[in-house]
Amino acid sequence: MKVINVALKVKPDQLSAYETFIADLVTGSRAESGNLSYGHYKKLGTDNEYEIIEHWQDEAAVAAHNQTPHFQKFLNEVDQYLVAEPEILRMTL
């Protein structure tokens, strides 16, 4: 199993737009055949810090996910909502 955690710090004036934007990624990712779990969470005690926690069946599922339209849209547009680059942690279980 592959686990990916992505920490995102959103511009305070973009919170509403960001939450609408990220919903497409979450919905699309959860529907993928190799996805075991895909969650988007707001960190406790913050107004603008989020975490995406992904569980994938294997590396092939991650590779397929990376080619999907919803993930490509995320890559191409997410920076407009963020104050810093996402922090990505990849793990194998």
C-alpha cells in the first residue's frame, strides 16, 4: 500500500474558493479503482491549514491517479490558493 500525505497552507482570503476547488479532486480521487481512502481535513487550531491523506493499493494506482484530469487540474491550479509549496510525504506500508 502507498500512503501520501500533503500539507497545504491556504491564503486566508482564498479559503472558500479553495474548498470548492479541492472538492473536485477529493470526489474524483475517491472514485478511482486503486484508491483505498482519500480524505481532506482542516488541521485543528488553524483557519487555513489542511491535510490530504491518501491510501492507494499500489504504485500503479498512484501512477494512474497522477494522470487523471482532476489531479492534473489540481497540479495546474492549486498554487493560486496557497501561501507556500505543498509539503508532500510519501510512504509505503
